[in-house]
Amino acid sequence: MPWIDACATDDIDAEDLIRFDHGGATYAIYHGVDGKFYATAGKCTHEDVHLCDGLVMDFMVECPKHNGQFDYRTGEAKRLPACVNLRTFPVKVEADRVWIEV
Amino acid sequence: MGNRDYDLFGPDAKRAVESGLTAAEWYHSDVPRKVMKELMARSDGPAMRDTVILYGAMIVLAGLGIALWPTWWSAPFWLAYGVLYGSASDSRWHECSHGTAFRTPWMNDAVYQIASFMIMRNSATWRWSHARHHSETYFVGRDPEIAIMRPTEMAKLIVNFFGILDVLKFIPNLVQNALTGPSAAERTFVPQAEWPKVQRVAQVHLAIYLATGALALAMGSILPLMVIGLPRLYGAWHHVMTGLLQHGGLADNVVDHRLNSRTVYMNPISRFIYWNMNYHVEHHMFPMVPYHALPRLHEIIKHDLPAPNRSIAEGFAEMWPAIKRQLAHQDYFLKRDLPATAKPYREDFQLYVPGMMPAPAAE
Ligand code: FES
């Protein structure tokens, strides 16, 4: 699987996320409360809604539509109406750049 | 479009999916991400304060009603208690179903369960119907929470100010849910994994009503029902009044909440009962902004919205003639002017579905 250069580390505020589109797919990249970076699929598993407009609280991302919640470290769906887990992707940081393996 | 079929299995429901309406993207006013994050931030403080006031007032009012029962002196206390039980529970149910009222999840859930019981909604079913209401607001055949269908049955609308139709629908549904789980229509929007929960919730609610009824029989008095159950009728008027204003007389089958939702300035008591849902365009556009931040959101995006109605009375004065007109012309809707500072309505949004929307019928 190729590693893709997604963004600079300071493109994402702490405890926040951004949207990253690549190769016809959309991803969400997180700057976690632990200072680490994470990546998941960019859209909620409940409906076709981008997570990038949602709120990050601790290790949880909230979908902006119906407040389905996911642990962005594991992708686990934590609150209804989201019942299906989110896909996650490996992330590495090199020279202040965030890379994801897609 | 002409005659509308609101059946969840009907031709309009099918058309909304096939035409792409259900997949279309909704319009959002621009709000910088940093500001939006501040608006969405959760806290327990405001909702804890409001919940203590609400339940405290209910206990005091019901206590006075019971103490003065059966004299007429108890009536004003029941009327006030009824509004808190039969109307404030609607907004608590609503906000807590979004999970935004409190920061702490168990607090949201606790108030959600209590409010669902009072407003006579199955907490496991209605979470899903409301999710659909937000994804597909006023899409004919898809939104299960359309309060004013066209043509409006005026008699029904008026009778329901006392919750009568809601309760008449609720009782057989409750019994069916308790015995066999969700109905066929409910199964279209409640995922299968949740069906047992629907049944369990119905059984708990039914057991409480049966116990209350048994107590009333044993006492030979309706007093227990004045506390549990009947206030859903005699106190419903406020939530019906505010609920009709949310979307009444406005467009259906559009993907711009400025066209299908209404913001109305209200007095502080109504806003407490309604938990700021008078900022209804704002709420639909950004449902993750908690109720206590909606006035701030309103200030930030009002330049992009139609002017709000300045009172409940003004809202009704605008809405009522439109509803009456829809009796004869189902396609008619109020298309309110936008201020010069707003981004215009995108006609391609409204006309997204060929044949679903007529040319704008505004006057
Ligand atoms: S679309 Fe994400 S929770 Fe519904």
C-alpha cells in the first residue's frame, strides 16, 4: 500500500481534524489530544456525511449530522445512530509532514 | 408535483430516492471552522441549571396541584405543570436525542429517557425517525416527522393542540411495540439490531401506565393520571404551537433549510420551554450546536438567513394564510426574501429534482 503525503503537522490544530482527498477517496486526518496523528475514512458510516465538519473531543470524533461518534484511533462506532465502524489507516510523521498509508 | 403521498412506502418516497433528492447536499452558511468549534463545544452547566429548574418546578407545581385537589384552586398549578410535562419534555427529548444538551453522555441519556416517556415517544424508535428528519427534512414520503401535511386537515391540526391525535396513535402503537416490537413502517428506519430495544422500552412505558391506571382505580380518582399521562394532553398546546412554526407553510423537497425552516424570536418563558429551538433554521443547518449556543450562532449567520419572525403571533400571521392556501394549491409555499447580504437561494438546489418542485410559487 502506498504512503501518501497528506499535510503538514501544523495544518491541523490540536484536538481537531481536517479533510484530505486523494485518488477519488476522502479521508479524515486527526491531531489527537495525545499529540499523535491518526487517519480514518472521511465520511460517516451512517450516511454520506463528511466528518471534517464534526467536533473532536478527547479521542472521539462526532459526526456533524446526527452525532454518531467514533473513536478515531480504532474507528470503533461509539454512539448511535452510527453502528458500523470507521476504517482507519496507518499514519507516520516525517519531517513535520503527516503521511497516511492508503 | 400536485398531490403528495406521505406514506413511507409510497410513490413520492420512491421518487425522492430515485431522483437523487435524498443524496443531494444541503446548503450551509459559511462559518469559520474555529468559530464553529467554539459553538459546538459542550458543557454541562446550562443544561444542569435548566434541568434542576424544570424538574424542581414540576415537583412544586404537582405538589400544589395535589394539595389543592379536587378544588378548582388546583387548576392553575395543573395548567403550568402540564406545559412542563407535555411541552417542555418535547424539547428535552429533542435536544438530548441529538446528544448535545449536556457534555456528559449519561446525563443526556437520563433526560432523554424521562422526556421520551413524558412526551409518549418510544426512545428507541424516535431517535431514528429524528435522524431521518434531519437528513431529509420535509422530503415528502421520507421524513416521518412532517407536522403539517398538504393539504392540511385543519380539524386535526386544531384537535392536536390537546395532543389527542398523538395519544390516540400512541396507545395502540405502544401496545403493538410491547407485544411484537416495531411496526412495519418503523422497521424502515430503525435498524434491526435495535428492534428488541424498541420492544423493551414499550414494555417499561406500558407497565408504568398500567400501574398508574391501577392506582387511579384503587383510589377512585383520576389524580394519579393528572400527574402521569394526562398532562401529555392538557399541556401539549405549547409544543404544538411552537412545533407548527418550525416548517409550516414553507417549502418541501428542497435542500436549503432557509427555504423549509423558520426562526422566530420568542419570549423567555417560551424559549425555556422550547429550549431555544425557535432558532430553527440555525438548528437544522448545524444540528451539533447545543441549544444554549444557538442565539450566538444566530447572530453570526443571520445576515445569510431570511429575517426571523419577531414573535409567535407574527409567525402564525405569516404561516396560517400559507397553510390555508395550500388547501387549494398544494404546491404553494412561502418563499421568504433573503437580505442583500445573503447568498441567494440556489435554484439548482430547489429544482434539483426535475418535476418535484414547481417554479417558485412565492408571492
Ligand atoms: S450521518 Fe453521521 S451519524 Fe448520521
